[in-house]
Amino acid sequence: MAIEDLANALRRRTAERDELKARLARVQQPSTMSAAQISTLVEELGGLAAVLGQATATERAEVYASLGLHLDYHSLNQQVRRLPT
């Protein structure tokens, strides 16, 4: 009887592990954008570029924060990098 109980417990744990692996794989998949989403985003950014060109540094920071962006400027190589928020 003990062997049967162990075998049943092992089957349950294996099923749990497989389910957790599947869930983890779904979570780790990078999201992709459709062509329509990219097009919409490009249009929005084109509009934003005009607004940002006239905005103060504080206003630009607020826009970037609302978009979930954190930008880091490196003066030595004159590059801007997006950092995770």
C-alpha cells in the first residue's frame, strides 16, 4: 500500500510541476505587437514628438513616466538608453 501511495503522490507532483512549467513558459513569452498596433503607436509618437519638442523638461519627464519609460542620458557617447521601470 505504501508504494501505491508514493506512486500516486509522485504522479500528482509531476502533474503539478508540468502545469507550473507551462504557466511559467506563458508568463515568460515576450509580447509582440501587431502591425496595426505598431502603426498606431508610430502615429501617436509622431504626435508626441511635436508636443515633446515644445514641452519643458518637467513636462517631458511626466509624459515619459506616464508611458512607463525611464530614460538615461550618457553625455560621453551622447546616447539615451531606456531603462526598466
